[in-house]
Amino acid sequence: MSQMTISRRGFMGAMGAGAIGAAGLWPRQASAQVQSLTIQPASYVVLDQPTQAMVSAYADAPPPVIRMAQGQPFAIDVTNATPDYTAMHWHGLRVPNAMDGVPYLTQFPIAQDETFRYAFTPTDAGTYWYHPHCMTMDQMARGMTGVLIVDEADPLDFDAEVVLNLRDFRLNSAGEFIDLWTPRGAARSGTFGTVMTANWSQLDRHDVPTGGLVRLRLAATDTTRIYKLILEGAAGEVIAMDGHPLREGVPFPSVETPLVLSPGQRAEIVVKMPAVEGALVTVLTDAPGAPRALAQLRSVGAPLGRVLAAAPQLLPNPVTEPDLTAPRVEEFVFGWTPEGGPPVDGLCGSLGYSFWSINRTPWQGDAAENTPALATFQKGESVVLRLRNESPNDHPIHLHGMTFRPISSNKRYLPSNWTDTALLLRDETIEIAMVMDNPGDWAFHCHVIEHQKTGLAGFIRVVG
Ligand code: C2O
Ligand code: CU
Ligand code: CU
């Protein structure tokens, strides 16, 4: 199927390539064991009593960590057991366009009781995540964000692994959801949650080997919050950002040099646990007043006596280096919306207003017909994208389907690490470089979901 010739409305008649009838007659792919995920209503004790009207992959637990192996075929049947439409997106993975989970752009939204099979082979190892891309604001705010791990083809010898899904919930003191978005927030930095959590817990605790080397994986899956993380009580080293092993070092998260993780970003840190049994290592984030503890690791058992210098080394993922001798340069301006009604989001939920724009045009909506690409590129083209923020707010800018790295900023030094989500500070212009090597229509948007859903979205097209 060519994504260039199928009209958006073309999804209406025929179900998308991955769609499966309720009877489940689609032939099973022999090469991959099919996992399954059912998006459903849930309840869970986040505060003191169960919060109702959550959305998860279980009725009574957070979405699971999904694992797959680098270079091995993976398939998952996503079933929608909510009354709303949905679609699942694999944030940061370089998948074929039809598997990207973007409503109307790559598939028709999944209706209640329907199943869509996503199948792809992950090329890159590392820490990624998944979330709906339809009814995004609602389903994500209610809980539907999970961590996805692609294991290295050759397993690495850490003593333990701890995965932290960092996000807020917007609850009142009785544990009930309050307005998930507000016009005031959407027009500024977003509407913040009231309860910070790690793995849906206000303080997530893990026992790990005394003196061991822990692979700590962090994912910022909140719709709004930009984390400034601090690690207390242990030495360690940041080894990967946004899925990819570092090309250039990033300071260990401390009060002086907190690790900034904006919505959509991930980090991996090797933590050398203290050699004393019972010692605590705390993950905190900057918060009004004093830093707020999110998670704690505790040393248990006889000391392993490992040394940081002996930590396993991650291998780079197969990302192609752009040729920057004479790259094509394209500029994208992120700013306020001059005017414009609410986006046409079809079955995928509109917040009811537009505030933001890319290149001075607010996103017309997921379901709008004939929305042009922001730019069209040839497959294999090396490009520099200049991202210019004309607004007084920060925007984590995310591109689907491909990997890029920053090469400059007008405000600060940016390490040139591969990523899919780059935080663009107020009034900042950054340049990113990449090879346009994955054909298709790729969503390009701010990951503050209220910004995305009120205009700060679009797509680029790669042909060939
Ligand atoms: Cu993580 Cu287009 O999204
Ligand atoms: Cu994405
Ligand atoms: Cu934004």
C-alpha cells in the first residue's frame, strides 16, 4: 500500500492494513509471537482511595512494560475495550509508516471492540514508550502511557533493571479526575497534574543488589511536565537518551546539573548502588519549594562490589549519519495561532479551540481532508531542520519515524545525541540534522499534548 495514493477518506471503506475483524480471521504471522494489549477502563489507588475512570491495559494496574528484541519481528494485537476510538503509537521506534498509529494519517481509528495488529521489526535497542494518538489528551491523562523496551540483540550484564514511568494525574483530594485540560493551560505551558507519580505510585520503591550496577530507565510520559531530575545517594553515569547510547556525555543528574526530561523523552542511567546494605538512592524532581522524591532504590543482600568502570557498554544503534557538506535547510516556525477555529479531529477528540501553529498555520485537525505536508523530502536526503520558537513557552518537538540530532542552538550548548524529541526553549532556535530515510507521512508536533491538540502539529512527507 502506498501512503501517497490512499486518500484519508480511503480508510473509511476498507479497514487499514493491520485491521482485524472481530472474528479474528486474519492469518497469524508465523515469525512473531503475537502479544496483545486491551485498552480498557481501569481503577487504581493513586491517592488514598481508588480513582475511577482511568484508562489502562488492565482493569486494576498500570500499562505494562512492553518488551521486544532488536532485529526480531514483533507483533501485537491492540484491542479497544473503551467506548471511544483509539490508535496506538510507538514513540521513538522507526517503524514502517502504516504501523505508526496516527489516526487518518496512517490508519483509521480503532473502534470499540475492534482490534488492530501492529507488526514491525525494531531496528534500535533502548528505552521507548507507547501511547494512544487518538483521544490522546483524554486517554493519556487518564493513564494510558507505557514504557517500551527494545532489548539488545546481545544481552548486557547489569545486576538489576529498574523502569520508571514518570507522569502526573490531575485529581482532587478524593482521588477523582478534575478537568484534564483548560483553555488557560493550553494557551500557556499546559495544564499540570496535581499528583506526581512513578509507575502510578507517589513513591515507587525497588530493592536492588547492594553494591550492584543498576540499569535505571526513565520515561517522561506526562502530557505536560518537564522534569528536572536529581539522583541522590549514588554515583553513576547517564548512558543513553531517547533510546540511543550517548555520542556525547550528559552530566549525572544532581542539584547543580539536573537532567531535563521533557514530555516524551527517556534516559538511561547506570547507577552504582552503595556497598552498604539498606542504603537508599532517591530519584527526585525539581518542584516548587523543595525537590520531590519520585522513587527509591534500596540496597539488599551481600555486597556485589561492582565498579562503575566495569559497566557494560551500549552499542550504537544503526542510525545513518547525515552528510552535512551541503544539506538542504528547511525552517519551521512554532508560534501562536493568528486565528482559526477548533481542529477537525473526527473521531479522535478535539479540545474545542486552536492556540498554536507551525509555520503560522494551525493544524487543521487529524481528520481534516487535504491538509498539505509541512515539507516533502526525498528518501535518503540529508537535511538540516531549523526549528524556531516564536513563543514565550517551551515546546518538546517530536518527529515520528526517524531519528535526528541537534547541531546548534542560539541559546545554549546542545550535545549532539540522537533523539526523536527535542526541547525547544522559549525564543530558542535550534538546528537538527538527519537523513530522511523512512518513507511515509510522519507526524511532527509538540508533545505538550494540549499544544499538539490545539494547533501545534503537522506532518512531513518522505517520498521514494
Ligand atoms: Cu509520542 Cu506523535 O507522539
Ligand atoms: Cu512518536
Ligand atoms: Cu508546545
